Amino acid sequence: MLDHLSIQCDDYAASLAFYDAVLAPLGGGRIMDFGTYCGFGVGMKPDFWISGHAMGGEGRESHIAFAANDRAAVRAFFDAAVAHGAEVLHEPRMWPEYHPNYYGAFVRDPDGNNVEAVCHLPE
């Protein structure tokens, strides 16, 4: 069900160093590093992302990505979210900066979290 999770950190540099250290014994490490946000995982796919504290005061935006079996499911997720009044962050589309088959849609849930459905398979 979950594809990946992202959290915001008050001290991004300290958090990078912390997660580098604690994930290494588990076989994890940096897979994608965009300078302001970084994805960790085992193998080729980042499952856990961190970024600087960009939104909110005490409460922070979380990012939750749900795995979709195909692109039609991503579109159905998006349509259902919009029908329930979700704020649209990004309509379903390709995200080649992540990888050539990354197809995702992003909405904001009623509590302000960034919720995504993603498919990693070709059409």
C-alpha cells in the first residue's frame, strides 16, 4: 500500500548526517539527493525522504505516497480526491526527474498533508 514517506526536518544538514548514520547498518543510504530534499532506501528506489521544514508552524506537512497498480488507478485516485474536495497539488503526469516511468498525482488531504498515488510501471 505505501510507496514512500517524507518528513520535514528543522535542521536538514543534521538530519542528513543522522539518517546517513542510522540507515547504513540497515543497508540503506542516499539514492536521490536534490540538495534541498533527499531520498533514502535500499537498492534503487527511495522509500524514505527528508527535506527542510518548509510548511506550517508546530504542525508539519507530511507526504504519503500510495502505490498504484497502474496509471488508471492513479487517475481514479486523483478523480476521487477531487470529488471529495481535495486541493490539487499536481494533476496526474509523468515525473521523469525521478525515473522514466514515474507517474503520479498529488493532492492535499483535509488536514493539509501532501498525499500522492504513484505507479512505477510503463503504460
